[in-house]
Amino acid sequence: MPVGHITNRQFRRYMDSRQIGRDQAGDAAVDRSFDHANAGGVMAPVHPGVLGQDDQNVGIVGEEGPTQLLGWRRNGDAEHARILVGIFANIILRFIIHDIYVAYIPGRLMNTTTNAIHSTSGSAAAASPSRIPITIAVGDGIGPEIAAATRLVLAAAAAPLEFHEVTVGERAYLGGVSSGIPDDAWQAIRTTGVLLKGPITTPQGGGYKSVNVTLRKVLGLFANVRPCASHACVPRSRPGIDLVVVRENEEDLYAGIEHRQTPETYQCLKLVTRSGCERIVRYAFAYALANGRRRVTCMTKDNIMKLTDGLFHRVFDQVAAEHPGIVADHQIIDIGAARVATRPEHYDVIVTMNLYGDILSDIAAEVAGSVGMGGSANIGARAAMFEAVHGSAPDLAGKGVANPSGMLQSAVQMLVHLGLPHPAECIHNAWLRTLEDGVLTADLTSSGAVSTSAFAEAVAARLGQLPQTRAPVAYGASLRIALPDIPPLPAEVREQVGIDIFLHHVGQPHDLATSLLGVVGAGFDMTMITNRGVKVWPDGHPETICTDHWRCRFMSTGMVAVPFAQLLALIGRLDAAGFDVIKTEGLFYFAGKPGYSAGQGA
Ligand code: ATP
């Protein structure tokens, strides 16, 4: 069909020739499309009832780009149809025909090849009012390929976005930016508040910090939301999976505070805060409510880490009690992860700590078909970042075989976050249909795999089609979730009653204890020595393997609050006696309760 005005008769023939599914779209879907176009561009009403007149012009159809018909419904005498996007020359046309209206949105120069979509503006501030400015970083490894594929689909769906491209990651590191995030990238991310990011390679050695972790922490992106679902058409996909991992994103072992303390011993600090736990747990319940989910499962290892993981579990129990309509349970992470691998269909929303969530979401994505399928949203109060669950997969880079689904799914989450549920569900449904039609990348099938770009083109070609073997996705109104406001903790009396002094020492526990007892002095009692957390004095076991890293616990006599100067004097005495002090930890009581763990075997 040529570009230009067409008559109603031509229009019907066109739709028939494309075998566009009639009755695919119900009233609500047509109305939503209408509203969406109305919000995004210029609406021009054409005479109602015009479909009854065969020679009447009804609109313009472009065939030189991926014109897509979203659906056509016959309802009694009235006919409703909508054509989503025609891309041709230098105009994006969007048609909604609904008793009859035609909408079009003049756009910028677009090319349907995967990597030639140019923003007309170099600065976020200059964005077109009808488009939402976002920042995009294509990333490293397979990043440029999957980002191009994602942009192709976004363009075909006429998602009203203004892209501002920045470089973060390997090229920035190698250009001398140790954080991997140059100033202009920070500025664009702050201005737009939204980053769509490809995976990043953090170079080994050289002290480079992970761009992902830095962005999540600096921007306060506390919630990492990772949905995961089965696909009957994907050979390795286990049936019945429809779960979401809500991963805490800022704390835990990802604080990145590590030290080598002795020739033998390295340490990584696990930091967990009460407000951090409460924020993510409240978000998980709010997410469950907003998305009609019925169960939230918390996973921790609080049988071992009673203070840190115990806090997460305790906060979960408190927040769960405020949500009687949602089933809440807790599982120890090891058996929980095993069950996600073997019985993933039993899970709905899983809320967990940073490291566990990282591992769990890869397991879930693999069980659902491939780690290449999972998208994620990193949500904060002032910014959000959207990225695939997987990494940069350097083994696949440049081969054109990577699965772009993870990044595409993260783009869908971004559209929902931006309040654009209609292009989000349109892309999501087209993606589901593409998989159903057996269009699969090499990670999903051993025969007949398509390339990254061919997969994206297949999704673009199915915009407007719905999955046939499962219910279509419907995001409805924007699902942006109100972020929890966490009140500060009430003040608590804190008293220091002792100190753990860590020593570098090579020798036997009993000999160490004897020499230490000689220098402790008045005001303190040495209560125990542990090695890698296991009590070796008093009453240690001869089988325990000891390293060069010892924790020696000194409590104030009578467990009374002890002035800091006395603690310093104790450390000074140990140092003067030739002990190699490598670090100390205060032992505090908070409102009369100890804020420290006992030694194992104590
Ligand atoms: P990171 O630590 O950054 O998460 P990683 O070391 O866990 O990265 P990934 O980059 O996620 O590793 O990839 C692991 C493997 O999974 C890759 O080597 C690749 O074979 C496969 N893989 C990852 N992403 C995709 C994808 N999009 N398409 C196909 N295969 C993928």
C-alpha cells in the first residue's frame, strides 16, 4: 500500500490482506490506545461513521517502515480499528481509528536499522515537550547489540521518548574515569531521572568499582525489581513460573568495604540498616498490592547471621503484620534458592537482601529459560535505572547472537515507570507473541536460532498482536508505586561495655591468652578469644584450625559503661606489649540489650 491517503475500502482490503486479527482488541484496549495517542500527540477528529462510506478518506498509511496494525474489531454496525505506527521519511505517524479519529505525532529523523536512531537534541533540557527525556548508556560486551535491538522496538512502538546517550563503563574506565561514570553522564542521569542501561564490564584489577553498584548506591536506587515468568514456547522453561524478586540494592556485602588485615585474612563488611530493611520490605508489599500479587516470601540466613539477617527478618515480620491480606512467609535462603530452582511455580513475590537477590534472580531467570530473558528496574525516590539482569557476556560480544529480551523487558518496566503503560503492554505482548511463534535466540534453542537484530525485528513486526497461549499482559494505569517514607528511629541509650580487639598473631590460643592476661590490667576482663569466629579460649577444641587472625573480647568489669579513654589505654597497653593490633569493634548495649554476637561455641 502506498504512502498517502487511503479510502475506507482500501483500508479494509489492507487489513484483510495483512490478516489482522479482528476481535483482538476489546473496547477498553481501543479506548486506551486512543487515550495514549491523545496524550502523546495531535488528535484530529474525522467524521464519525465514515467507515460506512467506502470512498471516504480515513487516514494515511505508510508502508516504508514497520507499519503495524494493532487490532480491528467489528462490533455490530460500528467498526473500530487502530494502526499503531507508520514510520516513513522523517515523520512518525501514529494512527488511531476509532469511529473515526486520526492522530499523528511529528517526530524526528528515524531509521529502521538498529543503530541509527538519532536524537535531534544533544541536551536533556532541550527535550521536545511531547517526549519524555531519558538517558541511555549502551554498555559493554553485548550491550551495544541488545541496546540497538531494544531501541528498534521502542521506535517501532512509537514510545514517546527523547534519548540522551552517554558513555559509562569500560570506555570511561579506560579513558581515566575511575568510577566509570563521567561527569556528563551524571548530569544527564540527574536531569532526566531515568537511565536505560546496557550491561557493563568492570575491568579486573586496577581497583575499578562496579558502575552498576555505584549508580544504585549513589542515586539511592534501593529497590531492584526482577520479574520472571515461564514461556511454554521456550524449550528449557519450567512451566508455571510467575515470580518477582524484590532485591535490596544498596546494603549488605555490596557496600564494597573490604580489607586485607593479615597475610592470611581478608574481610568484607556486611552493612545492614534498619531503615534500609524497612524501605525494601515496605516496597515489596506495596508492589504486591499494586500488582495483585498474594504472597510475599522473605529469604535470609538469620539462623547464622542473627543480627544483620535477623534484622531483615524481624522488620519483614513487623511489616507483614500490617498486611493481613497478603500471605507472608520466611525461608532460609539456601533451601529457598534450592526450591526456586526446583519448584519456582510456588513463589510470587520474594523480598531478600542484596547478595541473595542477585543470585536468586539469576537462578529464577535460568529456570524460566535463560538469564538473557530477565529485565530489572532499580527504583529510587529521585531516579530510576533499568537494565537486564545478566552481565555483559563478553564471550558473545560482537557475534549478533545475544538475546535482547532482558534489556527489552527492562525497557518495558521503564515505560510503566514513566506512566506509559500502553506502549509497555504493546511491546510486552508482541514479545510474548514472538516467543510463541518460535522466534528464539541461540540461548533458547539449539536449532533455527535467529540473530539479535532479527529477534528485535520480529518483535517490532508483532506490535499489536497478542499472545495466544496465555493471557495478554495489561499494565492498565501507571503502576508507579508510592515509595515508603521511613520515619527516623526513636533515640536509644547506647553504652559501650567492652571492645573486641583483633590481632595478627601466629601461634597457639592458650599461649596467646596467657600473654594477653598479663597486660589486660584493671577495669577489664578478657572473656574469650575466637579464630575466624570460633571460640578457641577458654575451653577451645584441639581440632579447630587456627589462622593468623584473632578476636580478643574485653568486657568492662561489672559490664558497666566504659569511657573511651580507658579503651584507648587498653589498646595502648597491648601495643606497648608487642601485640599487633589490626582493628577494633566497640561492644555496645542499646537500651539495655547487647548489640553484638557471641562467638561460635561460646
Ligand atoms: P555479571 O557479573 O556482570 O552479572 P556474569 O559473569 O554473571 O556477569 P553474564 O555476563 O551475565 O555473566 O553472562 C553469563 C553467561 O550467560 C554468558 O557467558 C552468556 O553465555 C550467557 N548470557 C548472558 N546474557 C546473555 C544474553 N543476553 N543472551 C544470551 N546469553 C547470555
